[in-house]
Amino acid sequence: MVIVACTPDSEGLGRRLAENLQARRVAVESRAFPDGESYLRFADVLENQDLVVVHSCFPQQDKRLMELLFMLDAAKELGAKRTIAVVPYLAYARQDRRFRPGEVVSNTSVGKLLGAVGTDTLLTVDVHKEESLKAFKIRTINVSAMPLLAEYLKSLNLFQPYILAPDKGAADHARLVASILGTDYTYFEKHRDRVTGQVVTAGKDVELDGRDAVILDDIISTGTTIANVARIAKSNGARKIIAACTHALLVGNAEETMKRGGVASVIGTDTIPGVVSKISVATAVAGSLRQLM
């Protein structure tokens, strides 16, 4: 029997996932001690159950990652037959290699930790680079939310939409969404200073006169890159500019940064709950989980 457990931070997605799977949902008591340490308790028996733990590791990443490890470890101690970690936003996935000498490759460390607590399968959504999961010694599944984003964009009745990827890494996402919408796509060249973190986006001659532009990426963090592309799109004649992503982190003044760049609205999914989380990934995640059952 499959049961679904989630902390309050991921309660919305956890509830929708349990409904899709027609699975029993187990409450997880969660609170913080006065010093900030986490208290967690499964409010049901886990023995001989296949347990799906839904817990997205968005900021505060360190705290949520530790809570995930605590739950997965305790689940095996409490007799769960199999533990499946559904981590829609996987923290530290972007640091998947040593860009500068001496750097910590935190993606690999996260994989080792998940393996150490006996995790049987990790399921994530639009991990930054799918090849980064090859460093994990446990079974991994990467679910794409791009078809869901494409269907939502269809419902907006955009005028001759042009899909723009802010860098080459997002080009495959843009290609997929454009193919579903039956429209054009392109990608820009982005250069990041590995010391200062400053991002520069190279201009590109793309005909957008009177068309709506959709800037598409897996993650929107500070919004700086999206704003850079939006300014280029605006200068090339875009009528309206929308930013769409799977993981809307929206750190600090990200929304204002993008708005100043010319972005009219931002669309995200419930991998990270928030006001821009218009789309649920529950159906896509449930479809992949059914193949494991």
C-alpha cells in the first residue's frame, strides 16, 4: 500500500498528489524548537508501507534538506518497506561540478546523503541539469513540467508567441514548449562571472514585431537574467512579455526587477508554493510514480 506524507511547507502539492494517486495521506507534525531546530513526527504507522515523502527544498534550503533526511531516515527505522523522496525543487543541484579549484560539489554531497539514509528512489522536477543526477547512487527520476507550462500558455491566447530561452541550457525546454504551441523559439547567450556572480546576456537579432514573447527557464531566482532578456525582447518589438518557469524562487526583489525590465507577468508551478504558482505538477509526478508501483 502506498501512503503519502508531507510537511506543511509542501502540503498543497502533497494533497494534490495523494488525490491523483488515490493514496492515503499521512500527516507530519512539524514545528521549530526555540533555538530553531526542527521537530518532526509521523502521525501514523509506516510499517510495511511504501512511503512517498513530498518535501520541496526551496529556501531555507539547508533546513528543508535536513528535514527531508530526518524523515527518510526515520521512515526506514519505523519499518517503511520502501521510501520514495519526491523533492520537486532539489536544493544544490546547480553546483554539480567544480567550476573553480577547491569548490565543494554540493550536488554530489546531497546524493550521498540521500543514499546514506536508505532512500530507494528520488523523484524531482526539472532538475537544472539532468546529467547531474548520474552522480547519485540511488534510483532517480526527473519529471518535466514543460508540457504543463505549454498547456497553460495555450490557455492565455497569446498573439503569435515566441519562446525565448535565456541561455543555451534552457534551449531544450524552449524547443519542447514551442513544439507544443506550434511556434518559434530561440536562445540567448549568457555569461556569468564565477567570482562576482554578475550575469551578462548577449543581444540577439530576433524578429518580435507585435508578437508576444515568453521567456522560459527552469528556475527564476533573482530575476536579473529574465530582465536582461526582456529588455532585448522589448527593443526588438515584443508586444507583451511573460516569464514562465518551473521553479519560481523569486529571491529578494525579483518580481520588481523583472517588471522594470518589461515583464508583464510571471508564471510558475507548485514545486514552490507562492502567488505565481499557477500550475500544479501533481499529475505529472503521479504519472511517473504509478510506473514504480
